[in-house]
Amino acid sequence: MRVVIAGGHGKIALLLQRHLAGRGDTPVGLIRNPEQAATLRAAGATPVVCDLEHADVTEVAAHLDAADAVIFAAGAGPGSSAGRKDTVDRGAAALLADAATRAGVHRYLLVSSMGVDDPPAAGTDDVWAAYLRAKRAAEDDLRARDLAWTVLRPGRLTDNEPTGRVTLTRHAGRGAISRADVALVLAALLDTPGTAGATVELVDGPTPIADAVRAAHA
């Protein structure tokens, strides 16, 4: 399986690329900074320099040639402005969907966030509020498309070792999840076409990942 991952230098993406390469898939990571290419190669991925804030749909679609799936795992990152939350977390996700449609890539996984269902509470930091609004807008945009999409909403992310056991359901409740387990869940979602059309939340839990993903149908 050839899988193109936006945000290829992110922590989750690097863990996912290593896992996919290890099982014989072909991960391709989209990155803005060419200096990050060596890190992706070390993880077993093919790096492609493509700035999703400035690329057009034709350029991005060319990078999706022969792909079986795309994953949006990009984000503006800590310290970025409210404006960049919109251009990356919403705008780049929509651009990737446009490109996937043009390239004929039907499977699309979106890494979103818990907490986007409700408007930001009064007093919420402006940048965090912009992030939540951008993630929700990206979800809404994707749901309106004729793609085999799955939206994954992880809880609070940690760098703990993977447990291989999770809670994956429409409403999981607040909790934490390791980035390594997020990566494993993403790989399992790729293998499970029946999860297309599902929006699921992910936190630590008791259920083996394979079982949790099989139960997470739309």
C-alpha cells in the first residue's frame, strides 16, 4: 500500500511511517523543510518537499500519483498564530482532499482533535480557539466530499510507549493516548474499509487495537 502522509515530519507521522515501512508498505511523507528529508528516510519513508500552505492542487495531486490512501497529520504546531491554524489545520486539509479527488485517491484519514464539537468556551485562548475551529471546519469540509474518509480524534497526546490497547468510539470521554498508539490505530484504519464515514475518538483503554478498529464502523 502506498500511503501519502501530510505533515510527514510530525511525531505521529514518523511513528506511522516507521510502522508502515516495517510491514512492507510504502509511506510517502510531505514536508515543508528539505532539511527534514533525512529523518523521514531513516523512518523508511520517501520524503517529498511540498508546502501545503503555498502549493496548488495540481502540484499536490502529482505527489499523490499511484497512492492508495492519504493521511492528513499536519498542523501549524505550537507557537503558531491563529491565522496559521486556519491555513494549515483547515486550508491544507481541504487542499489535500481536493488533490486526492483529482488524483483518484479515495481513502482519506484526517487526524483531528477531541473537543471540536462545541464552540470554544468563553475565555479560551484565541489561538487554541482558532485551532479548534479550524479542525472542526476541516472535518465538516471532508464529510461533504465523495471520499472514503475517516476522522480520528485523539485525546491528550503523550510520548509514552504504545500499549496496543485503546478506547475507540464516537464519544470516548476525556483522556490521554500515546502518539505511538495513534500511529498504530491509523495503520489499522487503513486496513479496515468499513470505518469509512466514521468519526471516532481515541484514548487509552482496555481493547486491543485490532478489535477496537473492527468495531468502529460508521
